[in-house]
Amino acid sequence: MMTRDARPEGSEAPAVICADGRMVALPQDILGTLGFAPDDDLSGLPFASFWPLAEREVPARALERARVGKPCQIDLDLAYAADRDQRCRIELSASGRDDVIHMKVVAPRDPASG
């Protein structure tokens, strides 16, 4: 799994997602933003599992767009994380390899902002 030390200086390392939608590596700062401990290992977890079952088509479509070179942003409700009433915006983009998608948390969002 990637750690903060693994990121190039002066840049934020993205999370890495396989083209089939499974998480490969998440930097500690992204883990924290999503409500996980720095040593949690989410490798193999489907990216869409962060969304309720009824909403999983949204991240599936976003992954497909990113896979074909169309960067996109989607919102994620962080209610699954204890004591959190917040949303964040996630950016998905192609990595330059057909089998890898990059994910960054662009910004936390206040639920009052819509």
C-alpha cells in the first residue's frame, strides 16, 4: 500500500484503481479523508462499494469515463464514516495505462452547499 512517504515531493499521490474497479493502493491522506485509519488496507475492495447499492451506477459510469480518457468528478457522501455529516468530491482520471485509473479527493464539501 502507498504511504505519504511514497508520494513524489510537491505532489499528492493519487489512489490507484484497477480498470475492473478494485482498489489497489490508497495514500494515507486519502484514507483519512474517507474515514479510514492510516494502516487500513482497502486493496481489492470495489471502488463502488463506497456508495449505497442503489447509487453504484454513478461510480461505475465515472470509472468507465475515466478509463476512456475523460476525467470526471463525482460526489461521495461520507455518512458511512462515524460522526461525519460531510460529502467530498472525487476526481477520476486515466493514468496513461489502460488497466489503471487514478483517484484524488478534490475537496471536502459541506452538505449545506448542495
